[in-house]
Amino acid sequence: MIIKFSAVVALLNLDNKNIVSTGISRPIVTGAVLGVLFNNLHYGIFIGCIVELIMINLMPIGAFIPPNGTLITGITLILSNNFHIEKAGSLIPVVLIFGLFWGHMVKRISRLLWLRNSRLVELFLKGVENDKITFFRYNISVLIMDFFIFFLLTFAGSYVGIFIIQNVVRIFFTSYYLQFAFDKAVFFFPLFVLIYLLNSFDLPNKSYFILLGILLAGLVSPISLSPLLSIVLIGLFSYIVIFSINYYKEHYYEL
Amino acid sequence: MSYSITLKDFLIVYFRSFLYQNLLNDKYFQNFGFLFSLYPIVEKFNRSKKAVKIFMVKNFEYFNTNPYLASFVFGVAIKLIEEENEDKLKKFKFDMMSPLAALGDAISWGILRSFLVLISVIFIFFEYYTGVLIFFIIYNLILNVFFRFFGLIIGYKNGLNVIFKIAGMDLQNKIAMIKKIGLIMWGATVFSLLQNQYKIIDFSFQNISINQLFSILILTFLAFFLYKLNKLVIPMVTYLIYLVIIILISI
């Protein structure tokens, strides 16, 4: 079972950098795909969402390598499936923390892959100088190597995780209060991880816009049919207003 | 015999650009992918094997930009190769890669992904799983279809003037607008979550207990404090601090 899902995670991870970058390797989509495979879409998407929001501000800019979100989601879901965690919510934070730890470990290994690629590209350049232009050979060998490396990393992560979490449960989870606390922690996850998104919308006077959003939601709530509809309508309304202000500034302000 | 660029050539470069970052490395960064994507065009216009070899060796240098907006450079490169004006390509690549990287990273990783995640998360938190599909489809339509494919054609049509075309798109203002809408929707989402999922905000203010109100006030205060702290410590540590606080409050 773990072999099969490690292979799926390694395959999805190829989208991260090697092929296309369609976003299928983003935790939110990986979570959904693995959720379907595990026959528990709700839980897969929940974990995907949490990991996506935790990692939202870690971007592959320049030479920076962010922690591997696909592996974090994959290992978290493989371990959850192994321990049937969806039935015991208190273990979710433990599994997530292990997933995050493993993602950071993999980040270090990715740096070694860059060094390997440097060597390969230099070999390719020597080939070009000797009239041998073999793009596909290098591309395919890197794809195969990366697939196996990430497969092994996921597989190893899952087994190390099983060992660690078994011991964590045995040592720490005997207390009823601790279990209760972790259950509560899961309940508040979505609210807390939303804070990570604020870094992305960085504006000098951002608290005014947040307060405006809260105010609009408060005003709409007594008459709204559903919370989702009211948020979408608030988004559309704010788009129209901001667009009109920009249009006015651009065309009439100087007059 | 004269050669001209056809739609088939664009499609070949487009599909080859899917492997653009496959051999990302410390020394040349994305240059392998750049040459791999353009190779069929180079082969088409530099008919002798020696000319192709000279082009490859000459262009084997550091190149690093945003993978989605790199298509604009591909388009211009195709134009320059077609015009047999390859000497300008080297300078153009160097001039364009940093501005395109800055703009592309701000659009793709910075704002577009965050905004789409916000929208899909809103859907998912209210138990509409189509949020994942919305994220996946819009992400690909904008980045992989618009920027990657049409960027290629815009780059080819405008040649070295592509920078004016990109400036004309007014992307900076659009980013600022998305940020404002995102913040407003973020505020509305938090309010709706507190009201509907957590049942904490009751509009009539009749069912709210002092304990609940007090915990939420502490949580909000700590959340903003940790958000400020987030810039100083690595996310995993912040995450652990969050957990400890939640555990302490829950007990």
C-alpha cells in the first residue's frame, strides 16, 4: 500500500519542477488526488488546504528551494491512512508536524539534485563540443532519476513516520487532556492557517481593507442566503468599486 | 529556399517548454531548458551542423527567469533567429531575464496563486469541493495557456519591442487591485467562518458567552502577534508555537 502511494506522490512531484508545472503538485490538488485514491476526499482536501496555506509564502524565487509541499501532503496522508487518523482527529497535528519536518529534510536533498544537474549539463556541453546534441537522453534520465529519488524519499519518510508516531502515541497520548487539546487544535486549524495568506496580500494600509471586508460581511450576513455566496458577491462588489475608482483616477482625476 | 515560422513550430516550442526546468542547476540555471525549447527552431534556420553547434556553444550561459514568462523571451528569440539577428539575442536575454523574473514571480507565485488559493479555500471551508477544480483550471488557463502559449506569440509578433507590450498590460496596477480584493475577501471569510463554522459570532449577540469571547480575543491578538513574528522565524517553528498556544487555551 505504502509503495503504491509513494509512487503516486513521486509521480505528482515531477510536476513540481521537472514537467509542465500545472499546479497538480500543489498541496491543495495533491491532497484532492490522494484523497480520491484513499477513498476519503474530504480528509485529503482538508490536509491539502492546511499544507497549502502553511506553505503559501514559500516561493521558488531565484536559487531558493522551498520545502516540498507535495511530499508533505503525501506523507501526511499516507501516515493518516496508516493510523486511520480521520477517525481520531487528535493525531492530525502530530502527523502534520512530521510531514513538515520531512518536507524540510527533502529541501536539503533538492540542493544536491541541483549539483547533480550541474554535472549533467557540463557533460552535455562537452557532448555539444564533440557534435553530440542529446537533449532527450539527459531529460529522460533526469526524469527517471528524480522519480526514483522522490519515491524512495516518500517511502522512507512514511516508514520513519510510522516508527516515530507509534512511539509518540505510546509516550505522550496516554493523557485524556492532551488528546482533548489536540482535538480542539484541529478545530481551529483553518482559522489559524488563513493568517499565512496575509503575507501575500502585502499593502501598506492592509488593515483598512480587512476591516472593510469584515464590515461588509457583517452588513450582508442578516440577509444572505449562504455565506459562500455573500463572500463571492463581496469580492465582485469590491472589484467593481476598485475598478471604477481606478478608471476615474486614470481618466478624470487630472481634469 | 526560404523558411518561415508556422503554428506547428510554436506548438513544438510550447510543448518542449514543459521540460524547461527539468535540469535546473546551480551554474546555468534554466539555460538547458531554454536551449532545449528553441532547438528545433535553431535547427530549422541554421542548416549546417556547424552553425547549430556554434549557436549552442555561444548561448550556453547563465539564464534564469520566471518559467511562465520565459515564453516572451522564447518568442523574441524565434523572431531574432528567423531574422538571422542572433547577435542581439545574447544581450536581449540578459536585459530581459531579471525584469521578467521579478514581474513573473510577483504574478505567478506571489499574487495569482495566493488569490486562487484564497478563493478555493473559501469554497472548501464551506464544503464545496469544486474549489480545487477552480484553482486548477484558472491557474492553468492564466499561466500555462495565456502566459506560456500566447506569451510566445506576443514575443514573436513584437520582437524586441515586447517590453513595451508587457508594460502596456499594466500588470503592476492589476496586482495591486487583486491584493485589495484579496484582503477584503479575507476579512469577509474570517467573519463568515467565525459566524457559520465556529458559531462564535451571533448577530443577535444573545448566545455569546464571556468565555468564548475572551478566548477569541486572546486568539486573535496572539494570531496577529505570531503573524508579525512569522517574518522572523521559520514557518515550522511558528506552526509549533501556534499549536502550543491552542493546546494551552483548550486545556
